[in-house]
Amino acid sequence: MAHDDELALLRGADPVPGDDIRYRDRPLPTHAERQLNLLLHSAPAARRRPARQVRRLVWGIEMVSLAVAAALALVLAGSSGAPAAAAPHPLTPRAGSTPLSLDRIADRATASAAADGAPRLRQGTHVRTWSLALGSGPGAEAPITLPEERITRWRPDGSHTELVVATDPRRPGRPVIADSDEGPRTVHDGKVLSDRTYPPSRGTAPPRSRPPHTPRALRDYLAELSHPSDPAPLTGTRELLDAVAMFLRHWTPGARENAALARILADADGLRPAGTVTDRLGRTGQAYVHESGGLRRMLILDPAGGAVLGLEDTVTRNDRTYGIKAGDVMSYSAWVR
């Protein structure tokens, strides 16, 4: 068959529809980012692994093609025999709570930034994450939740350390499901999954460059972070939230950056104030919800200073192929300040 005919058949089949939430651009899961760092910084022998049967796809791959995702080994493979960990329930705003507009949060954040002793920008992060691993096809196991905590710290010479620990604040001290090269397995809360030091990595582009602290400049920074090879303005709120999550994987904003980010979010379309919510670390925040392409995203902000406390992704429609139902939490990130 001619090459053009094959392309026509492929386009007609539409194997990756644009509105399918499984294939849209998303931030890399933390274990996927570790695999990418390993590919970039380790010797070839350290990256060599035995062949194994692919068993699971990990939710939340921020790549432009499935082929690249496969090449980066963003799959969970092998036989684990681990019991399934229950996915967290979606967060629910408190009944009767009064939602705060994002404009009001931005005003509060600006006032906080002007106060003496306001927090300063810091390179590195401390985050707890939950991500849902999905199986597909006949005999696939039920989805399981992979909880972990990651601390990234940068040194003056441009090198950085990354400590990843299995932890689940819903069930402290009890076994949790963790990712590994051999597949999901049961480990105990507090077990060190990886402790690595990466060599110096310098650059003048985001996220290596220091982020600005004015709304317009920070929005341009987020756009460049989202489109590193072809800088372009952010196209919508969904892409803005993706860029914010990417930014927070590398930097802990100070009061000025929080104020700028809150103003950017206040100017975004489709972020609906939902009221007061208690996040997964027990903190009180204000929730803002955006829905698009079968996904509901809840952004949680500190009501006093505008800092991002958490971001939750919840699917809004059933998918029998992957065994997920409307209301399932696909991923959650809680940033520790």
C-alpha cells in the first residue's frame, strides 16, 4: 500500500483523539522524572535492564508522542503480587463555606509580599504525590495508587540531590504501594526509594533560570517553560495549570512570586471558586476548579498568601478500558512549605 494511503488510514482511525484525557500533555510523574534523569546523567551500563512484559501504563505523561513516552520507560512492568492501594477520594469543599475570588486572593498575596520577613524564592521542592497506575486489556489488574514524598535541593555548584521516600499520610506507618524497576510492590511507610545526587546542570532558560516576580514576566516564563523549543503564549487555563505544576517541580516560590502567580490565575478563564477545603496534609485552603476534556482539576491556594498548596486531577467520565470511573482521583500533588 502506498505511504500516503497508510497515513490516510491512520488519520481516519484517529488513534489519539485530541479530546481524550489519557493522551493530553500532563506533568511527568515523579518516578518518570527520575527515569528521565537517569537516562540523561547515568552511564549506559546503569541504564541497562532485562526485557520484561509491559503490564501497566502510568497516568499523567507529559510528552508529545506515545513513542517517546515508551522510550523513556514510563510504564510499570513485571509481576508484583502487591495488593491494590485504594485511591484517595476527591477533596470536597466544606458545605456552606464562602468562596473567595481569585482577585481577593491576589490582593492578599500582594499585601503579604510587602510585609517584613516575607518568604523568599528557593530553588528546590518538597512535595507529596499520589498517582494512579492503570492496567488495560484482558486480565488487567485494578488501578493502584502510588504514593511518595520527594525532596529536591540544589547546591551552589549547580548540582542537586533528590530524596524519594514511600509515604502515605492517609495511613502513616502502614505499608504502601511503591514504584520500582521490577513493578509496583509493597513497602513500608518511610522506606527510601531513591537517594541520588545529580551533576551540575546550568542553563539560561526555564526552569534553570531564576523566575521573575511580576505577573507579566512570570507568565512569559511559564510560557517558555511550557514551550521550550518554540516559545509561544499559553493558550488557555489547562495549559497554564500544567505550566504551574511544572514550575513547582523546580522552585518553591517566595511571597513575591506567589503574588504574581495569584494575579495570573485571577486573570485566567474558567477557574471557578469552590469554597474552603482541607487538603491532604490537613491545611485549610481555598479551592478553584477547572473542567476540560473529561478532567476536573482542583487548585488549592493558601487564602492568606496565595501559595499553591495542592493540585488534584479527577476524571469526570467512565473508561472501561482502563477500569476508571467518573470521580476517580488520577493524581494529586501537595507542596510542603
